Amino acid sequence: MGAAITIEGEIDAARAKQPRAVGAARVTARPDGRGGGRIGELRMSGAMKLLFPRRAGALQAMLVNSAGGITGGDRFRLEAGAEPGAALSLTTQAAERAYRAQPGEVGEVSVRLSAGAGACLHWLPQETILFQACALRRRLRVDLAEDAKLLLCEPLVFGRTAMGERLTEGWFSDRVEVFRGGARLFTDATRLEGDISARLASPATGAGCRASALVVYVAPDAEHQRDALRAALPQDALAGTSLIAQDVMVARFLGPDGFGLRKLLMPALDRLSGNTLPRSWRL
């Protein structure tokens, strides 16, 4: 038998980083001749998968992160578009989770969406849950044709209250941009770091709430929908809606936790989506 070989020496910390998840996907919806959509272009790689539940109307694409969550160093990228005259609805299989990251490492999620002339696009992911010591950077850009319709929702949960979690350490950067005809229509940027729970306790930030959602609705009936949502909201709801253009409504919702947020958010999304909210939201 040959002698065993032993190599001694210090491990280079830069080379000792754990393997990280990488995923990318691209999908387009083409008009199906009935006001809905069918699969056009489709590509998937790595830890990002797309499922297509059978349903009439808009093409529904469900994102699945087979890595089970996001941590520092992970990279995910999605490109999706509704071609002229098509309808596309995008959601997630379940809530996404941003877990503890190693020092100096940040997880990144990049989403680029588009809707052509006369198209309808829904971006309706379920909540992203931030865990203690997470580090996450997200970027979402939407490019709309002049007459395209959009429903966009981005819900966030800052720790699970049922588990007694508090975010006393973490880093989160988020940017949402909507362009129409090449011109900037809406921008929202958020950056939280350090003791996130303490920052959200202020009346000027989160009023002690642990969940929030941004909703952007672009359609000719935006003013009507704003009035309907205002009338439907409970008097004690921490939520508000406003028009930033004749056909552009922006709404924000705050909840004490993820469940409380859903109680406010789901009726609003049902209304804005024409009762086509993806079934995964109800499981």
C-alpha cells in the first residue's frame, strides 16, 4: 500500500467561500388570439425554475427557487415580457426567504420586465421574508409601451413575529423602476441596515409594523380603482392610495405581520387583477 499524503498549510479565506446559488430565467408571452397569452421564448438555468399552471386567460408563470432561499453571494436574474397584445402574470410558488449572510457577502436578485403595445403584465410575487443578519440587494425594472397595462406588487416581511424574530442586524437595498415609452414613470428606493426592527418602530417609517407592500397599477381606470380601494379599506388600516398620473395609481400597505398584511392586501389585489390573483396566494 502506498503511503498517505498529508498537505499542511493555511486555507486562503478568499478560496474557502461556500458554493453559492445561481439561477436565471427568461420567458415571453405571445398573444393567443383570445386576449390571453401562450409561451413564446423560454429559457431556464441553475436554481431558477418556471412552472406554468394550466388556466384560461393570461399566461401564468410561477417562479421556483430550488435553492430554498437566498443568502450572501447568491445571484438570481429574471427577464420576462408580454409581447404586443399578450397577457402575462408572474408569481412565486411560495414566499421567498433571505437568510443570514456571511460578512461581506450580499445576495442579488435582478428582475427585468416588459410589456408591448396593448399588453397586460402582472408582477405578483408572494412575500419576501427577511431573516436576522440577511444581506440582500434587489432591482426591478419594468418597461411599458404607451398603452400597456401593469399591476405590480412587492410585499415584504421583516422577521416572523410568530417565531419571535427581530431584525437587530441586517442589510436590505431595494429599487423599483417603471418606464413608459422610454420615459421614467415611477421610482421607489429603500435601504435599511443595522437594527431594522428599531428603524421600523418610528411613526415616520413603519409605525412598529413588521410587514409592508408596494402596489403600482397602470391602466385607464386607475382613478376609479383608487376611489374603490379607499372606500373598501378598514378605517383603522395603515394603508393609502394616490394617483401620480391620470392612469397611474400607487398604494402602500402596512401590517403588524405577514398575516395582517395579507388581510389588507389580498382583497385589493383581487380587485385590481380582475379576480385573477394566482392560486398560490391562497394555499
